[in-house]
Amino acid sequence: MASLSSTHKQLSAGLGSVSIKTKISISFDAYKLIKWLESEDFDKTYVDAVQAPTVKFLKGIIQSGSVKTEDGKGLADATIKARKRRKSPPSIGGDRPLYDTGKLVNSIRFDKDDLTIKAVDYALGHIEGTHLDWNKKPVPARDFVEQMRKKRESAGSLADMYSSKIATKKIMSKIRQKFSRRLAK
């Protein structure tokens, strides 16, 4: 260690003294940024950045076929057979619960005006177990929203890091768009 410091002293002795002057300038109005962070526009930007990945994740859960009933069951054999027999509308889901025609999964969207996630009216019936099948029999509850939450939770910090990174990018992009200005050359 002594030889390292003596080498350092020899090198710096030949350089002389160096002074660095820095100038800091801000290219946006911090007051306007604070006001924007308190605005409805920011709320919409934030919710959009956070909810859009949630909608994508919800759709993925349904399309993957991993939605189960509370007791862990998939589709009944009778349901799978009925889907195969039916001509109209054609079934695209095979044995995947909640993914028969694609109407439910395609209806899931984020409404920027209400700042909510919406879907067809019978989505709630599937979640609560109040939806009736083609024979007017109750369909078992499949709470795909709660299953999505548990799946994201089990994925742990990796999923959170990924989604928060995307959300941060969207928010920072909006800040740059709203507050950056060209500096004088």
C-alpha cells in the first residue's frame, strides 16, 4: 500500500494543480413541474403507465389458460365437448377457461376517461360465480383478477421491477415532452 501512495504522489506532482469550474442550469421550471405533478393530467399519465401493463397481464393470464376455479379445476369435459361441437360462434380457446370466443379477453381495456379497467358485462359474473352457461347453469367462479394479483406477487420483485421500469419510462417521457425546451446555443 505504501508503494501505491508514493506512485500516486509522483504522478500528481508532475501535473500541477487543476481547478474545475462548473455551472449548473435547469432547463425547466420546477414550479410548473410541481404543479403538473398535482394535476389531473399527471394522474392520467401515472394511471395509464401503471394500468396498461396490468391490462396486458390480465389478458395474458386468460389466454394462457391458467385461470382456475377456487378448488383448482379447469373446464369440465362437457364444456370442452360443447365448444368442439358448436359451429357459431367458433371456439378459439379449446380447453382454456374464460377463452372460448375471445370476446371477454378482447373486451378488457383501460378507460382513460374513468381511469378504470373495464370489460364486458359478464366478466364480473365470471369473477363472482354468478354467470350462467348455455344451459342456464351457474358457471364456477374464476376470479382472474385475484389470480393475476397472486401470480404477479409470486413472480416477485422481477415482475415489479419490469413493470415499474416501463411505468417510469412512460412518466419520464411525458415530463420531457411537457417541460423540455431548447437551450440557447
